[in-house]
Amino acid sequence: MTATLIPPATARAHRDPNVLRWLGAYTSSMLGDSVYYLALSWAAVQTGSPAQAGLVMAASALPRAVLMLGGGVVADRFGPRRVVIGSDAVRCAAVLAVAALLYLTSPGLWPLALLALVFGTVDAVFMPAVGALPARLTEKDQLARIQGMRGLAIRCASVLGAPLGGLAVAAGGAPAAFTVAGLLIALSVPLLVSVRVRELPEDGAPGTAGTPWGDLRAGLRYIRRHRVLAPLMAAIALGDLGFVGPLNVGLTLLADRRGWGAAGMGWVLAGFGVGAGAASLLLAVRGRLPRAGLVAGSAIIAGCVAIGALAYVPGLVAAVATAVLVGLLTGLSGAMCGALLQTHSDPAYLGRVTSVSSLVSLGLTPLSMPFAAAAIGAWGLGPVFVASAVVCGLGGVVALAVPALRRAELPG
């Protein structure tokens, strides 16, 4: 599929119809993802034992982690727009096929496990391509704004996806929910086809001129030698490693031990979502913040203090307020790190750069969750939240200690 070329963009991203079509496609795809995961978990629980359902839900993690770096090579070699369109088409077909199978028969767990494996495999190329695509839609000075808009789309999908999926399950069970998910993902395809992209002067750079293995090595070497990207990856890794355990495992145990129940945990998560959404909105409206590296490092350190304090708040209202602060600070640091990654990467390497950051965030940090749960059982909530906060804070220390990252700016 040949991309439609456009001259350099001049409009601000939030007023550019081309960017808004991309944003609509991305939002629809993420909303479909949210409904899909709810449908998958519901169908797995209804079909098998809790242990089997857990294996089905985890089936996508392995291929995504193993293939993620290769997905970055694919995105850079074939172009992110083409890869994203193909990925959404495959995911749509797979989800609708399983929906039809569930409508017609009761095949057991195997089609759910196969669907999860397909999703994980496709995600390995979809995520790097999604990260590399904005650079072909607009100028560098608008990439930070797009990062904020993308964050808002993710928050919108997480807020609307669960109730939409729940309504679909209530109306027609898992087959109906899978159908809704497939149709939402399908909606993204024509929108993406209508998106016009620019060929960049860096296309065809040495980073994409050799074998796939050589391309991967070139990408890793590019990151390792980059004065901003190398410490930025370390900061992202430490920040997410210290954040994932408390938010996922720790928060559930905290709500249970404090007697807040599922509703209370929902309020705390909602507080986090509000704070993170506010940070994305700030970047989408402002377009950039000065002293980006300094802001990112400072926000990580301030956020880690709020994470540690979450285990010691006296009641639910205080916990929700603290969660809003955690969401605001971690959302701000995450948005700034993402914007720095976008604007400081050579576009010819952006798929591989995104694949490394995605692998660090989505492939490796979930491994901290079982360790966090075991540590809480052994030492209690407070010490583990504080230890996680320290690990998270080390990411901020890296960002502030490395001069090139601390002084990094977003394009004006």
C-alpha cells in the first residue's frame, strides 16, 4: 500500500484534520482493545477454571515480549502506517472470527488462547508502529502535543471501554462483546487509510539498509550511544518498575485490608485516571513545556513520594486525593518522557526506539507483580510501597543526574 504524501504540516496538531483522523483511528482501536480484554476475561472465566482463565489472559504476554524488538524493525522497514493498518486488520479479523465461532458453538478454551496468542504477536509490531507514526504526520514541534492527545485517547478508551464491554456482555454474552470489539477495531482501518503521511528525509538511512538482524543491532547501538535516549530508557525502566507493582497488586491488597472493597478501589483508580488525564490534557493544550528533562526527572521523584505515601493514608478520601496526585505526577513524567523519546529520535530508528521503550514498560515490568505480592505477604504493605517508591525515584535520579537528559528540551 503506497502512502499518500503531503508537504510539511503547518497547522497545530489539534487543528489538523489529518492528525485528527489519526487520533480517531487510534481512539477507536484502543476502545476496541478495552472491550476485547473484558470479553476475553469474561469468556475465559465462564469456560474454564480460574487457573485456566489466568493462563488465557497471560497468553499474549510471551509473544509480545519476545517479538517486540523485531516489531520495531518491521515498523522501520515497511513504514508505520502500513504496519498499523495491517495490524488492525488482522486483529479485527481474528476477533470477529472468534465471535462467530462462539455464536455457532461452544468450542472451549482453545480459540480464546489462540486469539490471545494472535493479539500478543500482532501487538509486538503494532506498538512500535504506533509510536513511529506521529513523526510522519506533523512537524517535530507538534509531537509533544500529539503525545498529550494520544494520552487523552488512552484515558478515554479505559474509561469508556469497560462499561461498553459490560453492556455488550449483558446484552449478548461474550460473542456480542467480541463483535463490538471487532467492529471498533475495524472502524480504525478506513480512518487510517485516509491518513496522509510524509516521507521523511531520514527514510532509507543506514539503520534500515541491512538484514533484519543487522537493523536490530543498529537500532540498539543507536540507543546505547545516544546522549539523551540511553539514560531516558533507564529512567523509564526504573520508573515503571517501581510503579507497576503498587498500582496493580498493592492497590488491590490495600483496598482489601482497609475495608474499602471493590468500589473503593475503583474510586482510587478513577482518581489516578483523572490525574493522568489532566497531565495529558496539559501537554495537548500547551504543546510543550520548557525544561522537559528537568520537569520529567522532578515529576518522577515527586511522584515516587506520593506512591510511598499511598500505603499510609488514613482513609478512602485521602487515598483518592493521593491517587490523583500520583496520576498527575506520573502522567506528567510519562508524557514528558514519551515526548522526549519522540522528538530526540531519528525517525529512521523510531520504530526500534519505541519497541525498546514498550518492551521495558509492557514486557518486563509486569514481572515485578508476583514479587510485589510475595514481598507484601512477607513484610507488609508499607515497606513494599516505600521500596517500590525508591526504585521509581531512582528513575528520576537518573534523569536529573545525566546532564544531557536534564537539559533536554522539546522543540519550540
